[in-house]
Amino acid sequence: MIQKQFLDIVQLIRYSQVNAIKVVNTELINLYWNIGEYISTKIETQEWGQSVVKELAQYLLKNEPQIKGFSDKNLWRMKQFYQTYKAFPKLSALLREISWTNNLIILSRAKSIEEQEFYLRLSSQEKFSSRELERQINSGVFERTIIGNAKVSSVMRELHPDITNTFKDSYIFDFLNLSEPHSESDLQKGLIRQMKNFILELGKDFLFVSEEYKVQVGNSDFYIDLLFYHRSLQCLVAFELKADKFKPEHLGQINFYLEALDRDVKKENENASIGILLCKDKDSEVVEYALSRSLSPTMVAEYKTHLPDKKILQQKLHELFNDN
């Protein structure tokens, strides 16, 4: 009997937690909408030129470093968000019922306002995580529903994420100035942290920048497992850890990250960024370097003399996975 009463208290706590997350999410979307409206108005009245948005992002970074989530890319997304939906007030409540990341997915993937409304309603109704929303869009559920005149019901779901995961959005944690990495398994997080410590032990030239470093490309966010700065090479070094067999697309992914780093993060006086891919399956450990094609053979040779030896990294991978 007493256990049942204890469970009642747990339910009260969880109910309040969910409500608190919803309130914060609504406030965050309100803020992004208002900023988008402000920027849009300033640009339309020609009070601001295109460069002012970047100046604003730099100002916030310099003067209010504790305020996160306001890169120039995200500020432009807010403007696009406002301009896309300002003529459709009936969608206002729906926009605030889903996370900012889900809003961005719909904004970038849906091709018409009808499709955007469809996924806004579906995402709100079904409490989709970002991954599940992406899966539904990839499967063409909008097209199939329209063509087949089918009704969308909860039966279509293969997953029903917990509502706390639905709003477990990095933008909410940035908004509240809290530290919360993007969704990864506890095992993967532990492996990444152990690899970070190992890299720092390899030599004093490696300076740690961040775990799960966010890069923004268009309306999508991507996360680099580990990002370092190498003092001798004067460049950023990105590490990606894959707990599966090496695939060519893994290198494509890390090269994609390097392009984003070189375009948006590296400074003019710094050299091209480097990527190090670490793959481990049950039979083998694979380590691959990803270097910019713009590097001369001399520079490639110079880079490789300063990078950790592949055999050492392979051995560490073997130890990490066997220990876990």
C-alpha cells in the first residue's frame, strides 16, 4: 500500500517535470520567433544590411558568452522561421508544441506549407523525437497519406518516445545555460571521454576544445565526437569514434565536418582542419586520417609527423572496447 503511495508522488514529480519542459520550450520558440521578426523587419526596412546579423552573433559571443544558441546561422534560421509562418497564424500553437530541432527539420525538409503543416501536426500528436521525425519524412509518409487518402493514426508508429526525450533538445539546454550533450548511449559517451583523456596524454600539443562539438550546415545540426586544437600544426583536429566496421561513408562524413569547420570555425591564420576516424568492430580496429585536398605533399608529410601513430590509436581502441 505504501509503495503505491510513493509511486503517486513519483507521478506528480514527473508530471511537473514534463510541464516545466513544455513551458521552457514554448518560451524558447517565442523568443526565436520574436528575434526572427525583429531581424526580418530591420532587413526589410533596410536599417540592417546582411552583414549585421553576423556582427550581432559576434557581439553576443564576445559580450555575453554564457548565452548560447545564437550563431549567425541560427539567427538566420529564426528569420526564415518567422517569414515562413507569419502568414499562417493558425499554425502558431503547433510551432510551440514541438522542439526547435524538430521545427528546423520540418522547415528544411518539407517542400510546401501543406507538407509543413502535416508534419507539424504529426510531430505534435505523436510526440516524435527528432530521429523518429526524420525517419517518417524519409519514408515519405506525407506523400503516401495524400496519395492513398489514408488516415494517420498512432498505429503507424514503430516507436513512441517518452515525452521528456521529445523535448530533450540541445537548444533548450543552451537556453537555460545547462550542459547537456546530444543523444548518445552511455557506453558511447564513456568511450568518447576515455579517448579524449588518451589523446591529451599523447602530447602537450593537443588542446581540448569540446566533446560533441556542434556544427551547423543549413537547417541541420551535426555533432563531432571530439574536437582539439593542435598547437604545432595550428589547426583543428576532429575525432570521430564509430563502434562498427569501417565504411567509406564514414570518411565522407568526417570530410563533411572538416569543410564546415574550415568554413565557419577556423581562423584565417590557421591551417586546414584534420579529421581522424576511429572504427572498431568485433574483429578489427581501423584508423584513418582525413586531410584537406588543398594540402601540398610537403604539408601532408608535415601533418603526419605530428599526428598520433595509427598503431597506437588502434591499440587504444582495442583496449577501450575490450574493457567495456
